[in-house]
Amino acid sequence: MIMPIPIILGVSAAIAALVGIERGVNGAVKMKEANDTMEAATSRHKRNIASFTKKQTETTIVMDKLGKLELGILGSFDKFSKIFEKIHNKPQFASYEKNGVIIPEYNAEELKKVSTFVGVLLGGIGGAAAGTAGGFAAAGATTAVVMALGAASTGIPIASLSGIAATNATLALLGGGTLAAGGGGIALGVTILSAATFGVGLLVGGIVFSITGNSLSDKADEAWGQMKKVEQEIDKICAYLDELKNYATKYIQSLTDVKEVYDYHINTLSYTVNNMKKTDWDTFSEEQKLITENTVLLVGLLYNMCKIQMVLSSNNEKEPNRVNKHEVEKALSNSKAFLESIA
């Protein structure tokens, strides 16, 4: 039986409508799934960045504390230099080596210059952004200050600067020298990254800029893939930051322990020289001579502990920097053994 044309057209229209509805529903479902994927990727990416930021902030605070402690210790040697210069006929104090602990002989003239210049740097640290002091600890404060006493690549002595200008110039030199591949320093007057970002860069490495600078694609599948890739990198950075924070915390405690012993010795030596007016080595008692010798050794120990570079550059922008675990652990062991030997 042949259907009338109107009926055929009506049935066809109904079928077409049903197909259209089905396609519309499928399209709506796919759009919702895509939107859900984008929202999930964006939300998770934001959580990952927040987690990194939290770890970075916590580590920066600890590293800044370490950097300020190291610079403060180096600055305190000005007092030692002035007292020590007053003592006549004193012997030449050699390096110390006992039970595997080695304390190299320091350069007295260098020590004096370093302690004087640190006062200039500390004046700038106070007003600097987070991560600035940590940059000195990352590179080794002693090494950083000695480098700063030289000249930048422009030939302008950093020592002629003051406050934040000297601090920023020193960080620029560090960023282009000790911690960055190729070395060579950054000329004074060249615009560098902001102090905050630069400080983070010294601690984390180039990878931090690719992490924080990336934005997700507007395509759901691509966005999810990007988020997962960045997440893996953030996990690596966070693990490194945790390790750095833990080692920096241990180092702060070790430096504090040594400094407490040093403070006792330098105050005792100061009383002997400035209050008792003993400036001739031959008039020192055996106890006073021992105090003096131990003070010299403690200065050497602290000076060299502040040389330790906490952070090693990865030289690879796809990897975070590394903690200088071997040297840090060796310094921690040596300081503990030496304090036990003079207790």
C-alpha cells in the first residue's frame, strides 16, 4: 500500500526531528563534559600552583633566616679583628686538623674586609624583597661577599655602593656567576628580574619560570594534558623545596650552636684585652691562651661554614636546583665534632 506523500513527509520530518534531538543531546553532553574537564583542569592547576607557592614561601622564609644569620656572623668578625689586632707577640695560628675535622687557616685581611662590607649589605637586606637574603645562603654568604668585594663586569666596584644598591648588585653578580650556567656576572645598571622573582630563581632554578608562566589551553583535552605535565614538574619542585627547607633548618641550628660558643669566647677575650688591658701574648695565662686559640678556630669554623653553597644549579631549566647535601652534611658533622672537642 502506498502512503500518501503528506504522510511520508510527516514521518520523515518526525524521524529527522528525533535524530536532531539525539544529536543535540549528545552535543550538549559533550559540551558539558568539555566544560567539566576545563573546570577540573583549571581548579586542579590553581591548587597545584597554590601548593607550590606555599612551599616556596615556607622555604624562602627559612632560607632568608639562614642568609641573615650567615651575614650577621660575618659582620660580627669586625669585633674579633679589632680585638685580635691589639694582641702583640701572638703566635701564628695554623689550620686545625683532628679526628677528620679540618678547619683551614683564614686570611685575616680578607676577614676584616668581609666583615666591614657585610654591614653595607645588611643595610640593603632590611628593605629587600623576600628571597634576597636566601640568595646569599644559596650561594654561600662568604663566597658571595668575597665576590662582591671585586668588581662587576662593568668594572664598577660593588664596594663603592651602599644599601639596597649593593645588595642588588651582589645578587646580580651571583645570578650570573656562581649559580647560573656560564658565569661571568651581570653588568651593573642592567635591568634584571625583580628581587622577589630573582630570589626564587636562585633557590629553585629556571624551571620556576616555566611553571608559573604557563597558562592552560582553551581546549579541554589539551588543557588537561598540560595540567598533568605541569603537576609533575610542581611535584618535583615541592619535593626539592621540602628537602632544602629541612637542610637549611638543620644548618641554622648548627650555626647557632657554634655561634653561641663563639660569643662566649669572644666576650671572654674582649674582657681580657679591653678590660684587663692585656695586650702582650706573653702575659696571657694558659687558660687565656686557650680561649684565644679556640676563638681563632671558631672564627675559622664559622667563616668556612658560611662558605657552604646550599644550592647547586641544575644547569637544566627542566629540572629544579639541587641541595648541596654532601657539603652540608660534612659541615654539620665537622661543627658538631669540633664543639665536642673543646667542650
